[in-house]
Amino acid sequence: MANLHLRIGDLVWGKLGRYPPWPGKVVSPPKDLKKPRGKKCFFVKFFGTEDHAWIKIEQLKPYHPHKDEMIKINKGKRFQQAVDAVEEFLKKAKGKEQASHNSSNYEVKNKSTSADGKKRKSPKNTVKALLKEDQKDLASHKRTIIERNEKGLTDSDPEPSSVQRLVAGTVSGFKWESSPCSSMEPISKRLKIIQETASTSIQAADSTAINGSITPTDKRIGFLGLGHMGSGIVSNLLKMGHVVTVWNRTAEKCDLFIQEGARLGRTPAEVVSMCDITFSCVSDPKAAKDLVLGPSGVLQGIRPGKCYVEMSTVDPETITELSQVITSRGGRFLEAPVSGSQQLSNDGMLVILAAGDRTVYEDCSSCFQAIGKTSFFLGEAGNAAKTMLILSMVQGSFMATIAEGLTLAQVTGQSQQTFLDILCQGQMASTFLDQKCQNILQGNFKPDYYLKHIQKDLRLAISMGDSVNHPTPMAAAANEVYKRAKALDQSDNDMSAVYRAYIH
């Protein structure tokens, strides 16, 4: 690597830590952005992203000699878009170079002096002309630096790069130094680091399940619970190349996943003992506790270093109890409830709320990328459960209000479809609103999110409010409507079936 000589405008493959290489271009850094001390670094603008970063020279490779190799081992949509951006850049550069060449020939034919006898200036260097675009981009970076300084952030507080978010893990057949660049200053408005009262909240990557470019962890993954949410999660883990061992209380549900390549665990304890990281996604606090503390349960398989990730939506007290018993055996604990529905689970578009052991969160990176579009780390165990219950409380209350509005429109002689059309043209327009209203209008209550589960979440949220003496009258009213719907045998229907509580 000592023989690598780079100049402004050179195309490269840039490597950030353990993440795969990404196409970029060496550009001039903003004047007020200090160069990292130590080893030689170059400032690189990455194609297909809004990011710039200082990259050590040993983490850089020339673009053209390694292009075929990189394209062969990286098949993701975002990666291909980045390569296409490089080709478009080269195409434009070639066009400008040809135009410059033609202009030079024209000047030679028409003598090299101007009308006043002074020698004409040679056409500007093509690379310099192309870099004008970079300077415009870097101007926005400069504004970011100024904003960071105003907020008290320093060079030691960089925001994560979206290149880091795109894929995780190393790429075989392409050797790089394993140490990450000691100082990076990427631009990423899509990622936010927010200092909170007792925790740090980090919005993570857009799902790479969307673009199919995920390097699965080499850790063995276990999964307990193949219900509506768990089934979609396991399917996406397998699709993205993870090694998964499954268990379900109803063993027949495992068959489909065994056919897709999953391994079978006979008990929760066996799954945990066989795997490095075990996920659990069950219906309620009692099921979550039974899975860990019951016969042949998770706790019996926990050994020092084993990781357990609780994805069920439960109360913070349950999370605290599970965290304590897991860590008392030397295990590592993370809670990671998910916001979404069965369809979003199948599509790999869940939102993951994580809290607990930060190192487990990092070890789960490729798993979260496979199953979700976004993940948040919320600090100490229990924070994710609290946030998840508040989200469910808002969603459940909103759904009950929608149902109430539709029934009121009907009994007052208004068209429910017109009412929906008006809603969908206003500020409340959303996919959720449209889908749930269509369910009601069509009388289709096939479960996407069980009514009994949203009622359970409302109950737990109300209880959480009581524990801190905080009133939740809206949630309490909505909870009563869902309880009536359950009494009308709507428990196993979609949450939108709360509508039937108003028409009976």
C-alpha cells in the first residue's frame, strides 16, 4: 500500500472499519476540517450517498483495477446504484474531456492569440472543472461542521456514516487492514445522535433488506416463537444468509422453516446452548417469563457469554426481571421489541427499539438490518419496553377513534367511503389509516396485528402510567372499547375489528 499514490479526483474503493468497500472519489476537504493525526488519510466522497469521510490510505484501493472483483462480490441494489453513479460520473468526465479537446483543436486552427495580441489561456483542467460540483457538496458539509460546533460537538463526536449502515461484515477475497479509520467526519442527516436524560438514542440504518446487501453475522442465531411476527422475522433472517435454529411451542410451525434451511431445537434450553444469540418473540409477559424460567427454559441453557434478546412487547418490570436472571448466569441481555405488523415483518420493514447491553446490539447488527428498516438504541434495559408501550397506546387509541368516526359517519347518513377519502387527503393521511379503514369498509378483519395484543399493550401502558401517577384517560377509554370487542369474539381478528364494538 506504500506505493499507492492518490490525487484529488481519483476514484477509489474506500473501506470503513469492518464494513465492505464502497466506491468513492478523493476530494478536497473543507478548509476548516482538520486532517486526522497519525497515518496518511484522504478525504473521500462516496457515490450513491451523502457521505464524506477521512479514510486511511491503507483502507483505499484504486477503483478501476478492482472494479470487476467488487461488483462480483457485492450484489446489493444500493451498491449497484453507487456503481452506476460512478459510471455516470465517468461518462460526464469523458464528455467534458472530449469537449475540451475539440476546443483546443479549434483554438490551434484559429491561432493561439486573442484579438488584443495576448496569449489565450488554456482550457481549464477537466478534473478541476468537475470538482466544482464537489465544492458545492462540501459547502453543505461545512455548514454541518459549523452547526456541530454551535451545539458543542467536537471532532471526537462524529455522526455514523450511511456507508457503515449499508452493509456489515467483511468481504471475502479482498484483504484490508481490520482497524477502522481513527477519525471520520461523515455527513449523514438521516442519522441522529440525541443525548437524553439517562440514555443515548441512536437511529440506525435504513434496512439493507430493501437493497439485499447484507453480510450475515457468523454467529449462530436461535429464535423462539414463530407467531405472526416471529415467522416473518425468521424468514428474513434465513433469506439474508443467517444460520438459524428455531423452536416453537407448536412444533409443526417449525416445519416450513426447516425446509428453508433452519435447524430445529427440541427445547428453549437446547436452542440457547446451541447458539450464540437467541431471540424470543412471544405474546405477553407471562409467556416471556415461562419461556425463560420454565422447565427446559432459556435460563437452563445460559452460560457466560451467551446472548439473549427479548423481542416481545412486555412491561418494563418483566424486562428488568429477565435481564437480572440472564446476567446472573453470566449471560448478556438485550430487549428489542418491534413496532410494525405481520405484513411489515414479512417485508423486513419493522422498526426495532433496543435497550440493554450495547455490545449485544452491535452483535445483532446484520440481524436487525435483515428484519427492519430502522433500529434505535435507547440505553438501559426497560427503556425500549416503555417506549414500545407508549407507541402501542397511541396507535391503539388512534384506531379506536377512527372506528368511532366511521360509525358516527354511518349513523348520521354520511358516506363512509367519502369520509375516508377526505381523511386521506388531509394531514392525517397515512398507510396505516388507509389500510385499517379499507379493512372496515370491506369487512375484512384478517389479522395483521391481533386485537387481543393491542388491548394487552393498552392495559400495560395504562398500568405503567399508574405506576408513575400519570393520567391516561384517552388510553383507558380506548381500552374499554377493545375489551368490548373481545367480548364480541374479536380477539383473534385484526385490531381494526374494534369497529364491531360500535355496531353491536
